[in-house]
Amino acid sequence: MNNQDLLNIKLNIGQSISAQTKIYLDTNYWLRIRDCRTDKDTLLRSCLIELVEAKKVILPISEITFWEILKQTDSNSLKRSALIIDKLSRGISIACEKDRQKLEFLQFVKGNLGKPLYNLNEIVWSKISLIILLPIFVKHDPEMLKGGFINFLSDISFENILTQLEASSNLKPFYHKDDIDSLNYGKEKYKDENKNFHEMYLSELGGYLQEFENDLNSYFEEFYFDETGNKVSDQEHQNTNFKSWKNMIYNLSKLKKLNDKLPSYRIFPEMNAVARWNTNRKYKDGNDTFDFLHVSAALPYFDYFFTERELRTMINQRKLNEVYNCKVLSNIDEILEALNQNIT
């Protein structure tokens, strides 16, 4: 969606939270501070509320958090989840995966062509209502992409989204799980296919880029139009190698030259490679895809990521926390210490 009103909202959000410490909670931590079953959970909740109200920290969510919250079947628990998320996120969300891919790719292209760059940390933020609801409306009526309607949607809270879905009988539990039998079968079958971890990562990256090859081409065509005012001609289409962008990212990754660039194209396949490379690890709960999408959203744009121990270990093993300068914590005592010492 290329709309100035939408861009202005994102810029305003990004600028309004630029000085605040950004904390990403995985879904388990959202549920912990919702239920407060231990004294430490209660203390964490109180600390976060105090810091958010003082505008020292902000806890944006992602569309992954939204869908995982919808896995709950109890409507009261669901609404309690929405209330604490609204309170600590202020309705703010990180851009969805596809939007981040696009923004990062265009930033990368501009940088390599010497074009003026935008501040990714300012335009990668949105409202959860816009991420979830706007695509639905625009799909049915592109004319909905107007300032007044966008502003109206941006003010809708997570709780109100649930209320509206419930009132229209469209509030359904979200049941997606990974096919663990297929994943474990494939892991065993191809366990000797790669000689080292880097080969394993490139194998995962190749499949990932294949899935988004057409998107990469459309992003560049949009860039071309913005720069020239012209659409790519039929002749140019015929003379274009449409695999070039995919191959470029793959080859730069092969040579280990991307560093912290294009994080949405690196983190997800690398986390999958970690899972496959560890021969002792089995796919168990069907949540790996969502876990790795949380990681991909959190590391490049947040200061802290609070998650479970296994995921923290996998991230730190690859030093992705260092690459993207994000402190990843799983122990609640460490979390409370970090909040007290580094943020207050």
C-alpha cells in the first residue's frame, strides 16, 4: 500500500516512540503478565505498566502475537489478553513481515545505488488495527485507502477488534500448527545433505527466497516507478533476469557480506537452519514457525526480547542478538534486574 496518509501515520508513530526503550514479549510472556500466577509475574506486570505510563518503554506487538492470542478458546481470557496488550502497546505494532521485507529491500537497493535513505526505525511501526483490518477493507474496496478512514481504523483497539469480530460471529480460534511429523521426517531424510552449518543455512535461505522471488521483483518495479515515473516496459521485462534479486541476496549471504542488512531475509531461515542442524532436537509442539517469526520481528527493531530459554539459546548460539544489538532474556530475575537497572 503506497499511501501518504498511511506513511504519515507510521512516521508519527515512529517519531513518538523514538526515545522509548522498545521491548518485545513473546506470547508466553504476555500470558504470564495477564495471569500473574507468581509474585514475580505480578512484579513484572507492575514494573512494565509503570514504565509505559512514564513513557520510558513501549511494548509493540506483531501480527504473530495477534494470531497466537487468538488460539485461546475462552472469550474472557482472550479479552483479558487484549486489555493488557492495549495498555502496554498503546495499540502500536511492528510492521507485518511482508511490509518489513519490502522496506528493507528498498532500503538496500537505494543504499547500493547511492539514493537518499529513510530511517527504517521510524517507518517500521504501525497500529495493530491497521495491520489486521486495513488489508481486509482494501481488498474489497481500494477506495478505502483514504486518510479519514485510515485514521478511523488506527484508533481501534485490540479489545474492540475482538468485540467487533465476536458481534459479527467471526471470532474464531486460530488453530495453525506446524506439521511436526513432516518436519521430523524431512530433517532425518536430509540430515547428511549439508556438510556444515553455513551450507544448511544457505539451503534454508534458498527455499525462503524462492517463495518471495516475485515479491522482490515487484518491489524493484515500484522503486523504478518512484524514481523514473515510468512503469517497466514489455521490452524491459523480456530483457530482465527475474531471478537476479534472489540470486544477489543468496550470493551475498554465501559470502557472509550482508551483516545486519535485510534482517527479514536472514533471521527466519537462519533460525530454521539452527533447528535442523541440531540433530538432538526434535520438532515437538508445532510452534517453531511462529517462534521464529517472533525472532525475526524482534531482533532488528527492539532493544529487548523476552522469550523462552530454548529460543534464547538458539539466538545467542548464532550471536544474532549481537548482530542486531538486541538483549534477549528468558529468566524473569534477569528481566526484572534489567528493567530496574537499565531502564528506570
